Amino acid sequence: MTSTRAPASVPTALGGGGAVAPGAPAHGVLPAAAAPAARRSPAAALVPLVGLALLATVPFFAGEYLQDLVVKIMILAIFALSLELLAGTTGLVSLGHAAFLGIGAYAAVLLAPKTGAGSLPVMLGLSMLCAAAYALFVGALSLRTRGVYFIMVTLAFAQMAYFIFHDTKLGGGSDGIYLNVKPGLPDVLDLQNRNAFFYFALGALAATYGLLAALLRSRFGHALAGIRVNEQRMRAAGFRTYGYKLAAFVLAGALAGLAGFLIAVRDGFVNPEMLAWQESGTVLLMLILGGLGHLRGAVLGAIVFTLLKELYSSEGWVGPLAGHWQLTLGLTIIALVATMPKGLMGLPAQLRRRPRPVEAADDD
């Protein structure tokens, strides 16, 4: 009789019940291929904290333009982190992630009071809930497919949401819709204030990063890493992988809705272009640029992509080429990806592996 016990090379990942995660090292840490962060040194673990501390000082010295640019980067970093949970951790590459960003933004505007400021906790919660609800609907259907089919199904659902807002009067049609008054907490937090909104966005980024970092170190995160490495073996080991993937999909949608809420409050305006497939492609480029499989890579990719876009679209820096910033930005990203296949996070290791020139032999 053939034994059904998992091989010794497949150690326990979730603990209890003999459940195992393929490719995971002993003691339940993440697979090396899926979670290099598990081997980070204590100094590397302090990098996010140092970054947050430096960001907290920006309002003290930065002008309006720089402060607004940093807020934009922080919001895009949240958006990139939400997709990192899918693409980098679980191995689910989606081209429809912008739908959740846009739905979160539209919910913030459509559910806001017609007069007066809305309650910040209520509006934020509803925005994330609406995005998560659509993610549940999309994920329940799309996760039954794999590979390129999954990519195309998520793209189709995103385009469906795009045309709902674009071709109907639900959200003002193609012209978009305005947020009359920004939400807040009476006598506590007024998001009309530039500095208050900056620190609120910073807090949202810190909370998102902290949540995902804790999740990746949890038993749930171990399961997602195992699914990315070998889903078939995870199912053979007794895991219901569909439920894990659906939970990750919904959480990623909710976090994208958080980013959409912040965009709506920052700009006071939303339009259907937020749901377009180009936005999904843009955030995926951020992950590739920073390095898939790294939370810090998602943040770094958002920083570099935004700064490159600002550089190439500024006539003061590139002159007439500013009118063709898509071309110069595209060529730059192609060059970076070609020279750094593992993204910016993989650059230090790539430099360490660079072969040293062989010294010529002494003829004497």
C-alpha cells in the first residue's frame, strides 16, 4: 500500500494537523524563493522604520510641490503593496487591479454627504468594503482559472467596471465626479489641512506595510508562499488553496480601495480613467521595477517610477522631450529591467555575483 505521508523535504508550514507547505524550510518559515525577507538581518529590518521616520520630517522642510509629490508616492506605494500580496506573494498576476482602486475612490465620493464633511472612519470603511466586495465577486470567478486565462479574466472584469462608470451617469460619466467636502473627525483630524492629510497618508502606508509584513510571517502567509511555489503539492498536502487565494484577493482589493480613497480625498475628484487597464499595468511595472517578492521592492518601485515620470514630464529637466515622456520612460524601464532582471531589490546580490576580471598570467 502506498504511503500518503508528505515527503521529508516538505516541512510543516501552518503547524498542527500535519499540514505542510511545499518548499518551506523547517520551523514554518517561508520558502526562500518566495520570501527572502525571512532571512533579513536586524539592520535590514530597520530600513522601513528609518524610512517612515524620514518621511515624518518632510512637512518641516518641504514646499508644497515636494510635499504633494511625497503624498502621491505614498499612495502609489499602498497600491503597489496591495498588488504585491497577489503577484509577489501568491503568484497571481492580475491586470485588473485598478478596478479596486477606482471603486474605492468612487465609493468615497458617491457615499459622501451632499453637504458637510462626512465621517472619516465611516467613509474609509465603506470605500474599502466596496472594493473588497467587488474583489470577492471577481475573485470567486477568476480564481477558477490559471495563468494567462486568469490575467485575461481579471482584465475583463476591470474593463467591465470601467465602462459602467464611463458610459453611465452613475459616477458622472466620462467627466467624472467631484467630492464636495473632504471627510474628517471633528476637533481631531481635518483632512483639508495639508499637513494633516500628509500624516494620515503616512499612517495608512505604515499600517498597510505593517499588516502585510505581519501577514507574511503568519501561518496564512506561509500558506500563500507555498501556493506560489507549488500549488498542486499544497492541495495534495491537504490545503484548500482556493480559499487562501480568495482571501488574499479580497484583502488586496480592500487595500487598493484604501489607496483609491486617499486619491479621491487628495484630489477631490475621480474619473473612470482610474479603472483603466493602463493603471493596472503601471502598478505591475512598479513591482517589476522594484523586485517581485519584496514589500520594500513594491515601495521602492513606486518611488522610482514616480520620480522618473516627474523627471521625464518636466520641460525644465528634459526640454522638448517632456511632450514624449511616455517614450523616454518606457525606454528607461526596458533598460532597467533588462539590466536588473530581479529588480532594484536584487541589485546588491547581482553586483556581488559579478565576475572579477582574471589577471593576466606572468610570463616570467
